[in-house]
Amino acid sequence: MRNEFREMIFYDHIIVGGGILGASIAYHISKKTNDSILVIERNEFASAASSRSAGLVLQGSTKQSNIPLAKKTVEVISILEEETGENLEYHQTGSLRLASSKARVDELNSMIETASIFDVEVSVPNDQDIKRMAPWLNQEVVQHAAFFPSDGYLDSYQLTWHYIKAAKNNGAQFSANLGATEIVVDGNKIQGINTTNGKFCCSNLILAGGVWTSLFASKINIAIAAAPVRSHYWLTAPDFDYGSEGSITIMPDVSAYTRPELGGLLLGVQENECAVFDARKLPEDLQYFSPTLGEDHWNILLDSYSDLSRFFPKIETANFSSYISGLSSYTPDGEIILGPIEEIDGLYVAAGDCGSGVSLSGGIGSVMSDLIVDGKSDIYSSSFRPSRFGKVDPFDGEFLKNCAMARSSKSRKMK
């Protein structure tokens, strides 16, 4: 290793990425140790996916590995409020899961059984309950339903900043508009990073740069099997017909969900073929980037009308007022990538949250801090291992298609 690098500013842990995952990891490490922590972000904090999320916090899942992570997030929300003295405005509306086909009924029964294993509260609502939770719903198509009362939603931008504020209170340092340009390795050991404003050395480097993680890791020939995939939602104007006690409503048979939003509805819809992007071709700042690829986003919604109208008869006359889109990091198998990079001592990654970054953020931060500080975590799953895909090319066309397909199947299977 070069002597000049030894003389640079040293941190025990450097985190690349100032979105919700990087902020949560910094917060959880700062809770466990007095180690020095630096989080760098090449743009403003929480300026990409973390500012465009629908903010759902969902504990019900057919993926058992995700449930403990989501439970941690629910727990940490109230802890952050206490530590920062600020209300996060977590809307604990619960989530209503619906099934209108045998396949979805079977999945929902499995989800209910899994929830009981992990002590996640769940009930089967009656017709009156469903009417109160989703007064706009055509109940005739519903064959089965489940209600998870502790689920809810919040502002993902505010959650990210609560992680940042609490981490700063514990001594962590954050630097915006500071881009990482190079990972410095000596043999098989992390030494630090080069940035747009100098060099920093560290014992541990954590890559949590969202949709750019695979691109940055490729600079040292480390393949992170995740790709940027488009997600989006629409907002309606206020309407009394949507009710005042609505819950999150998830309809996997039509790959859609809703949640209350200022007297109206937020409606998320997934296309059959999701748009996927090559990370090498993305702009450095996604704040003003629209991933619609020239499509009229209203046409995307119109294409879903016939399916959605089975559940939401009023959709054809609903007053949609705005549209929000963004990019999420997806893996081919729909599971997150979390943990150490085996080839390089001191290098860790948190990527491929598959659209569940808000739900899993507390658990991801907890797991990563455990792995980094203690070398193990009670809620870590081998299905998170970064090496599970073997050697892949994260910019290959076929690989990108597989990541897009995982996005589609995620919506259909409620994972």
C-alpha cells in the first residue's frame, strides 16, 4: 500500500450512499460502537429513490427472510422519534391483502401462517371491516382477505433524515455533494476510497449507493447482481368515496396497491413488462430524471384500467392529479443483497432492496451493523449473500431482463 494513503484521514467505517439504507446503517453502527463513521453522498441526502417512495412499511410476506427486517423497522420508528424528539407521522393504517384467484388465496394462507410463526399480528376481516378499510372496493371479486394492523406508511424522505439526525447525535459524520471515485484495495483488504475532494482510508467500506452500487463495485471487478428498474404511482384528488379510515390495500391479482393520501388515493400499478436501465447510462443526479422513456405515463395507467376496474370500479372516472416515478434496485431472484464481499476483507454491500427499502430499512441497518461490528447477526439469512449469483455481468441485456421480471413477479406474488 502506498505510504501517502496511510497518511490520509482515517475512519473506522465509510458508507457510500446517503439514501435510506446508508443512513440506517450509519445509525445502527453508531448505536453499537463509538467507532468513527463517515457517510458520503455525491448529491444531496435522500435525493433519489428515498425521496420518491410510497413509504409503505409492510410486515406480511411470503419471504420469511424479510419479516424480521420489517419488524425491526416498525420498532425503530418509535425509537427514532424518542431520540430525535420529532414525530415521524407513521400512519398505522394496517394493510389489507386481497385475493381473487386460487393461486393468490393459497399465497395469502401461506402468508398468514408465516406471520404467526414470526409473531406478526394478522386477522381475517369480515365484509364490514373490508368496506370500512376500502369503501371503493368491489367486494364481489374478493375470495380471501387478511389484515395486518401494525403495517402503515410514512414519508420516506423524513425517515431517512431521522436516521441521519440520530446518527449525527451519536457522532457519525455526513458529507453531501462528495462523490466516491475509486475503491482502494491492497491485496484482498480494503484501504479506503478516493473522492472528488481527496482520499479517505478506513477499516470497513460499505456500498449502499442504490441503483449505482453495481457500477461503482465494477470498478474493482466486483459484480453486484442488481439493476435499476422503474416503479411509479399516481395520486388522485380528494374524494369522499375513498373514506376517512382507509388502509393500505394490496391487490396482487392485478399487480396494484393503494394507500390513503390527503383525502384521495395513491395508486401503484405494475406493468407486465417493467422498464429496466443500464446503470452505466444513468445521469449522476436522478432528482430531475424521468424514467418514462418517452412514454405517456397516463397511457401506462390506461393500459391497466380493464384489470383494475374489477377491484376499483370507479377508476375510469377517478380524478388523477399527479404522477411520480423513480428507480429501484432489483435482483434477479427478488431478494436483497446484504453482507460482506468474500473476495475483499472489509468490503460490505447493501443493495437490491427490490422496492422494499423503506419496509426493510431498519432491519437492514441492524443486520449490517451486527455483521460489521460483531461478525454475525441473528436475523441474517443466507439468501441475502452477495455471492449467491456467482459471476454475473450486471450490464448484460439478459441479466437486466431477469431483474425486470423479478419486479413484475414481486407485485404479483406480494413478496
